[in-house]
Amino acid sequence: MIRVLLVLLVFLVGIAATNPLQKDAVTIFMIGDSTMASRPYKDGNPVTGWGQLLDLYFKDPVRVEDHAMSGRSTKSLIDEGRWQIVKQRMEPRD
């Protein structure tokens, strides 16, 4: 189910990104756990979350902001104020 939703998201954003009438940037905001969290590539650590690679599939005007954090749940993301930060940054087209 998640794969289907991801494919649909990529498809819809791809259509929006190629619309010649669109001039404004579109941002994909991501918030979740370690499966999508960005991790530094240091000392040969090959571990990555899928979110840190998502922006490789888009070009301007599409941007990806990965707010995911390892070891988090929906409750902890809300309690820490991370959901609120994303909600404040979102624009109507995002």
C-alpha cells in the first residue's frame, strides 16, 4: 500500500513539475521515522532512509524537505513540535 501511495505521489508531483504554466516551487514535506530519515554518510556507513534520496527523482521547481527522525512515532513527532514546524512551512501547492 505504501509503495502504491509513493508511486502515486511521484506521478502527481511529476505532472505538476512539468506544467509549463506553473512558475512556483512545490515542496514535498516528509515527516516520519528512521525508514525515511536522512543519515550522514560518514566512515563508509551505507545506511540511508528512502527520504534522503527522494529529491534525486525531481528537478526544479520541486523540492523535498525531509523532517523525519530516527526512533520517532507519530506521538513523539507531535509532542516535540515537529508536525507544527512542517504545518507552518507548508504553502497551498505543497
